[in-house]
Amino acid sequence: MKDYVEIDIDVELYAVDTVNRAAYWFTDTCDIKLEQVDARRLRVLMWPRSPVSVEQLERQFHTALLEERLRRIVDAETGEIRRRLWSAALRETLPW
């Protein structure tokens, strides 16, 4: 039985930045290594620092990937609106 998680990610589905951001959320509980397998695949290796089900850890990582991918999509669709709202709010509150 493996004591680590190995996941190959298609970088056409999940951008490298998305994989990095998802991996970041596990740095407090796992040692992580990212490897470029080929032009289309990135391998994520995760070694939990305390006993945990590797199957559960793999599911959690896939969920984190999806969450980060959706964050990127939402930011692309609404980022400009959010920046304008922040700018307007700061203009009203800061005495420049």
C-alpha cells in the first residue's frame, strides 16, 4: 500500500498556476513535489506528514483543483467589475 499520492494532471484542463495554487493548500500537512512529465502532463506527488488515508487526500486534492479552476474562471468573468468596485469604494473612503 502506497504512503503517498501520485496524480497526473492534464495542463490543458488545469493550468500550471491552478495546480500550484491547489498544491499550496496542502503545504501545511504534506510534503509536495511537482514534476513535468511531458508537454501536457504535470505530476503531483504528496507525502502526508501524519497518518491519513491517501485515497481521501487524493480526493481532497482533486476538489482543491476544481475550486482553484473555478476561481480563475470567476475572476476572468468578474475581475474587472470587482476591481472597479474596490476602486470606487477606496476613492470614497481615502482622503487623497
